[in-house]
Amino acid sequence: MFQQLPSVRKLARMNRRQHKKLRVGGFQELVFEVRIRFHQPMEETRLGIFLDDFIELIESRRLVVGGLGGSLPLLATDGIVSTLKR
């Protein structure tokens, strides 16, 4: 799943096309997984308030989030967070 990044010396020898193909340097994708577990099952109104606040926090840091949700009542959810520019 994780690929080893090329050394700094090898990166310096690569051209822009190679950087893009290997997704390194300026083309590196910065993504991480988020898993949320609630102490009590979340109903629709409380979940809506939580998600609005969570998304506002994520967007204030110039990030985007996707994949959160599930069937109600919700006890756990997961998603991904990525940079906004890609």
C-alpha cells in the first residue's frame, strides 16, 4: 500500500513528467483516513450538528472531507481528509 519515496538525489534527476507519474514532489497527494466512534448512537439532528461543525473545522484548515455517514442511529463512521487544492 505504501510506496517508498525516491531519495532526494533521485528526485533531483527526475523531470516533471516522472514526478507526476510517481506522485512525488509537487504532485504528492496528501490524504489521511478519519475514523470516528461515538460514545452513544447519534440520531439525525445531533449527527447533523456534529457534521456541520466538523466540516467547518476541516474547511477552515483548507482541507476537504468525504465519505462520512452511515445508517442511523450511527455509532461509528469513517472517511478521508485531503488537501483542497487537488
